[in-house]
Amino acid sequence: MSETDDLRKRLERLGVGLGLSGFRPKPVAPAEPPRPREAIEDWVSGREVPTALGPCFVAETRYPLQHVHGLLTLGALLEHGPRALGSLAGERFDGEAAFQQFAFVDTETTGLAGGTGTYAFLIGVGTFENGEFVLRQCFMRDLPEEGAALLAVREVLQRARGLVTFNGRAFDWPLLETRFAMNRQPAPPVVPPHLDLLLPARRLWRLRLRSCALSSLEANVLGVVRAEADVPGWAIPGLYHDFLTYGRAEPLRRVFYHNAHDILSLATLAAHLCLVAREPVATLRHGEDLFSLARRCEADGDVEQAATLYRQCLRCPLSSKARREATHRLSLLHKRAGQAEEALALWQALAERGDYQACVELAKHYEHRAGDPAQARQQALRALALLRAQRYPDRRQLAEIEHRLARLEAKIKRSTDSGS
């Protein structure tokens, strides 16, 4: 028997055969029928809107101006003009722009990375029309509907004369411009101003609040309480992915709710900021907020308003650091206004708390205004000791104080010599 025949027999005893004889393929289970895709119309009140690029889904809600959102009504904003927010927002409002002509925009996207791979699948636009606040939410039921949804948004925005967003300068509006460009559509001809409420919110509440996100402002400033129907922003891209992949439309109700509340909060936040700009002392109740606004007024050259706000914030509870800075800033405003007695009282109060800058100001006062070089030298020595006691003293300040001391000692010596 050859070695080949012997090997074949041994393989057969082990159950190994040659070729495909006796091979039976594993039976394949029948495929399950695909789950029916849910329609967004079954869960969100809206309608299919035809456009020149095809249909898209639009949910439209009309609110009366008396609708209360938090502590204010939506119509409260119409009592003010955008120019009131010029200083806080860092925006110049020329002409006769009115909030009736502004569009309030917020987007829900497939991610926060930006760029050409991020879609704005839900675009909410709020406008004041015929005594109502009209909210339109344009939704992409599938990615090919993007062009139609953008066209529907463009038809609303082209009537606007300004935008109100929250972080829209950095995210929402650049993203929309990118999506319009990707779909070979011109961006809406919206002219400035673009009022991004994130900037004035940070200028006012950054010292007091740990976060200036819109949800934080709703809870701590606007008095807005969201229902359980809301959804956190980080979960929104995943819900839309599930809708595209598995047809789950019911969870998207929470996304529409989230977007709607964001836009309503834009209107009431703008109204609250206008109240702050018009009547800051009557509107602001926290010392940190008054201090923040006072610094902004001082930077804009409104010295009288800044002094009023500094005095008011010092009547409120404040952190030691903010109280020291507010007192020092107010003293310098009194000094520039020629109000020496008021400034002197503030410097003396600060010096008692160990503030070396106040001691320096006292040294200047006694040397140049009171003509008392001995008292000026005493305050300079005190300032030098306080500064040297710091862990990392400012060398420039040390050199200035030492130079002042040398000049004062020379002046005292000349006075003593002349007296002799």
C-alpha cells in the first residue's frame, strides 16, 4: 500500500473527505422583515412644506405676546430697542433697528465639531409677526432634504433686519453659512447687527455664576423651569442618528421641545438685558453683577454711572477680592473728579485691611496734596512692607515704592537742613 493510500484512509477514519462531496451548507434563517419607519408627523405637530427643492417638515407654533416664559412675557422685549444693549453687547446699533424686525435663531446639529460634516438637522427661527411671536422649526427628515429645509429657513430670514443668537457668532451662523454653501445656495441677506447674547451674559454674570450656558441663565436669572420633556444637549445628535438609522421618531419630540425653549429664552434674555441696561440698580440684586456692570461702564467712559454702581455693589454682600477692587476703582474715580475727601476715606479703609496700593495712594496724597512728606514716608514704608510680605511681589512696584521713599527722604533731609 502506498503512503498516499494509507494517508487517505487515515483521513477518512477522522472524517476528513476530499472535495465538496458530502458538504452541506448551514441553513440560513429567513431574514426578519424591516421595522416600519416612524413618521415625525405622528409625534410632532407640523406639516410638510413644498419648496423649489422638494418638501421638508416644518413645525409652526404661535405664541401671544402675553405668553409668560420665566419671569417675563415675550412681548416685554418690544418695549425696548436694540440700542440699549450697545455697551453690553459690544455692538453699535445704527439707524432705527427694532426687535420686531429681528430673527431669533437656534440650531440642533449632528455634532459640535463644525466643518462640512456637521448638519443642522433642526433650525428654529422665531419672529414677531402681527402681534404674535411665531416659531418655525424646519426639520430634515432625511439628509437629502437639507436643501429644502435651508430654502424654507432662507424665506423667513430674508425678511429679517438683524439676528439674535446665543453663541451664534462662533457656531450657529458660521455653520448655517457653510451648509448654504455646500448646497450651492446663497446665504440669507441678513445685515448687521447680529446680537449674540453670550457676550453680554458673560460680562454681567461670569463672576457670580459658575456657568454662563443658557440653561444656567434660565435657572439663575430668567426663572425658567423646563419640564421633564426636555433633553440635554449632548444627547441630541444621538437621537437624530437613531431616527435616521432605526426610524425612531418619538424621542425627537424632546428635541423640538428643547429647541423651542431655547428660542423663547433668547427673547426673554434679551428683554432682561435691556432692563439691566435701562435700570441697573433696580434690576440687579447681587453685588457681583453690579460690580461687573460698573467695570463695563467705566471702560466705556460712563464715569458717573460707574461710580453709582460701585457704591451700590459695596452695599451688597461681596467677596473680599471684589470688594477690595471695587473700593479701589471707586477711589480712583473720586480722585479723577477732584473729590479728595471721598477718595481719602476709601484709601484709609483699604489701608486698614492691608492693601498696599491704598498705602501708595495715601503716600501720594500726603506728599503732593497735604504737603506732609513725613506722613507720606510712613505710608510708603507701610506699602513697602506689605508688598515684600507677598509670596511673589511685583518687582516693578517694589522699585517704584523704593524710588518714592528715596525721594521723600531726600525731601525731608532738605527740609531739616533748611530749618537748621
